[in-house]
Amino acid sequence: MTGRKPGGSSFESWVERQVREAAERGEFDGLRGSGEPLRHLDRPFSAEEWAAEKARREGFDVSAMLPPALALRREREVLLRDLAELRSVAEVGAVVEGFNDRVRELYRRPADGPLVVVALLDAAEVRERWERARPAPAPVQEPPAAVVRRRRWWRRAR
């Protein structure tokens, strides 16, 4: 592609000529998706859907694009699903308290959209679920007793 548009030609004709020449050289041959119809032409364009799809294709977490109330609901689901990964009762308590603080803060602010109910977590119930979700500790095996080898009497006599 040339760097500058020649004077006296319209931008449209210059771009179309560049594309036509590249196609004649075969630069578009073998591209991924070549010959396939464009997807989603039957539905109206939505910038939010486009951004979410782009983020998924790139491997990003789309939960950051959620409204705060829905993000907290998602966080609650993930927290309850991954309870077994927490290491101690103190860590469970800290996670539950931090989540409940964020929910209370959400309810203190004026609502931006429709009301989305996010329930507080009950610390005792979450602790019980954590204890049930944890894998059973492996039985402690005592090391084998050291074998005392007795020396023969004739070896002691030497």
C-alpha cells in the first residue's frame, strides 16, 4: 500500500483501487473465514453485545462490565462455589465480612437501574458449608518404628 493518496483522486476511488490491486496480487487468499457469511447480520447492532463478544474472544473476564448489583450477585455465586479453596476459618470470616460490607455499601447508594436483590451471607452458614466442602484430611501415618539391630556377641567381644 502506498503511503499517501495522490492528489486529484477521490479518497474512495484510491482505497478501492488499493483493495482491488491487493486482491489481484492474492494477498486476501487463504484468510480465516474466507467465503463464510458474516455472522449476526440478522440482529440489530448493540455496542454492549459487541464489547462483551470481543472481550470473550480476547479471553477477558466480562464480569467487569456488569452493573454493580449484578457483579455482586456473580461474586456471591463464585464465592459459594469456591469455598473449599479457602484455607482457614479466619479467612472464611474475612471473605464473608468483606462481601457483606460491599453489599451494604451498594444498598446505601442510590440505585442506577432496576433493583437487583443481593442477599447478605450468613457467616455461620458459610462456615458450615466450608467445613463440608473441604476435603477430608489425610490420615496421619506414623513413621515406622526404627529397627534396633542387635550386634552379635562375638562382634562385641572383638
